[in-house]
Amino acid sequence: MSNTDLEDELRGTLDRAAASVPPAAGLSDRAATGVRQARRRTWMVSGAAAVAVAAVAVTGFALTGGNTSEQPPVAAGGAPQSTAPTTTAVQPFSAKTIAGRWHAVQITGTKSLKMPRPDDPVLLFKADGTWSGSDGCNALQGTFTIGQRGEFAAKIGPQHLIGCENVPHTGVLQSAKRIAVTGDTLTFAAADGHELAKYARAG
């Protein structure tokens, strides 16, 4: 028998054997069922993973207390705005603070400020630390200093005194140790803080 005849005989035998095997019932259905089960297992695993991620997120939120550190408001330029309270700087006193003309409106122990006098009883303070004026009868002059917090000291220069009902400017200036300025009102006070006199700005 030749090789070709042997091959033909084997092929025929395999064909007859295959024809004698009955087809497997529901083979395609079982294959489809296996695919569906595999998909369900995949969905179940994905769902479990999602639940685990959510649990981790909730736990992290609880540990941090659900709060984030507060940041200051951001301005239009992108820089945080300061939330610190703002304060207005107080202008320190100087000779310029009281520079100008002043009339006495109240002097402790003096009741005759408005009576007629030969001259206008006025004080003139200058920014260079000198002062001048009149008590109503006599010309006055001297120097003065002012500290940044209102400390005050004055010196009286030489003067000729003419007797009259004068305004005691010199007594106020020599006794005053502090000043305060509110609007157009100048207040002189003694070392113990009690008020000596008030003057109004005259221009």
C-alpha cells in the first residue's frame, strides 16, 4: 500500500468517527452563560472597589474634622488681604502743631478776659520755637519746646511791665507742662494733669 492510499484511509476513518459523535446540546448556550457570569463577577468586583474608595474618603474627612484651614480673602491681584485691624497713626506733637495766633477763652482764677485793654491780648507761636504777643498792656516774648506726646516747657524773655488788668499769659506758660489740641482749641495743663487754661485759634 502506498503512502497516498494510507493517508486516504486514515482521513476516511477520522471522518466516520466524527460523524458518529452526537452534537453537544446547548453548547453555545453554556458558552453565553459563562460570559454573562464573568461579566457579573467583573461588575461585583468594580462595585466593591467603588465602595472601598468611598469608605476611605469618608474616613479621611472624619479624621480631619471636615475642616480646612481658613485662608485670608484674596484680592483682585491674587495676594491675600490682611485681616488685621487697621489703626490710624497719631500725629506727634511739634512746634508746628500750635503755630499761629491764639486768644485766651478760659484761665483758671481769671474772670476779666473780655474787658477792654489797650492792646489785643493774643499769643503768637511760631514753628521755630519762639513765641510773642501781648497781655493787653505789655509786649511779651520767649521760647518754648514741645515733646512728641505733648510735653511742654516755655521760657519768658525780657519785658517791660506796665501795670493794668493784664491777661496772665506768662503765668500760664510758666506753669504749663503739657498741652493738648482738639480742633481749634489749645489746652494747657499742669504737671499733675489739672487744666490751667484754654485758648482758641485766632487765625
